[in-house]
Amino acid sequence: MHMLNIKNINQYYGGSHILRDVSLQATLGKVTVVLGRNGVGKTTLLKSLMGLVPIKTGSIALDGKPIHNATPYERARAGMGFVPQGREIFGRLTVEENLRMGLAYKSASTPIPAELFELFPVLKQMLNRRGGDLSGGQQQQLAIARALAAKPKLLILDEPTEGIQPSIIKDIGRVIRMLADRGDMAIVLVEQYYDFAQELADDYVVMERGAVLAHGKGKNMEVDGVRQLVAI
């Protein structure tokens, strides 16, 4: 089942045509990886998905329902979780307060899901520490946990390995694979680190100049020459 269905979306900044008839799907229980060189429109695509920038034409559906006219908070309530590039945690808030931000639209008595501390044990040890005092890798784990707090149907991650030490990259990869394998969530992963993307990809999409250049099954990425398509 396609949890996310994007059809022929176009987006402009001023007179520049940034996204050109982009279509892709994300399926429950699978990781859809979006690859491409810097500046090809990957982050703009994710911002369009979350309603942070408007699309000019095309459609976006979540769980079969159109959401392209919905506000960002309406999309979050509908089941979209977003981990932005650069993490964007609240540095002056504690780890616990950051996690509660992920529950902002729920009642104040809603507990932080215990599962988050099973996925990222370090966060339980640091509940009272300020987000700004965490390492880059710990902040990335916090950003992912914050997005997971409301139990989304679709998790969107924008370059989660950026600036992260290898040991934590492995931990993040393990969590992403485990979340997908549960079968109750679709995952869209934008990633520059090819080996990480290939290891996780059930499906892949390659973007070039704002358009989809190639797509296919993750197991076929080497045969399809994807590494060469995204090489800088």
C-alpha cells in the first residue's frame, strides 16, 4: 500500500522552476531513498511534502487522502513526521522538553513513548540535559525521536548522516531498518552518503535538475549505475 503518493508536482522560486513534474511513492514497511547531487531539489521536495513551501501544480496524498492544500500542522496531525537537515532541535530546551515538542498537538498528559528510549537509550540518560549540550550524533537521535513521538505513518528524514560519527550512523541505520520492518510506517530518506542509502533502500529515486532521473528497486542500485549517477 502506498502511504505517500506524489504525482507530477511542480514548484517555483520566483522565476526558477525548482521541481519539475516529480512523482514518487512510499510504501508501508519500506524505505524509499531519494538521492542526487547538491542543489537538485531534494530538500525543496521534502519542504513541499511538509507544506513549508507551496507547490504550483500536482498532488500529494497521504494514506489515500489529498494533503497538498493542508497546513504543516495539519500534515503532522495526519501522520507525517519530519527530521529536517541540520536537526533543528531546541538547544535551550532539555531533551525531555524537545521530545514533548513532538507531542505538541496532543494533550499535555500524553506520556513520552517508552519505545523512544529503547530505540535511543542515550536519551533516557540525558533527559534533563539541554539539547545544545549534546553531541551532533546525540542531537540527531533526539531529532529522530522527536519526530517519532507522535507515532507517524510516514517518517521523512533529510540527510540524517550529515556530520555524524560512524558509530552513530550505524545506530541510526539500524533504527530506520527496524522501523520499516515493523510494517506500520513508510519512510522517505534523502541521503548523500551512498553506501548508507544503498544499505537501507527498498526503493530508490534519483533526482537531477529538479526532476526524477531514475527510479527502481534498492537491490538493483549497483546494476542500474546509481552510484555513477550521483557521483560528484
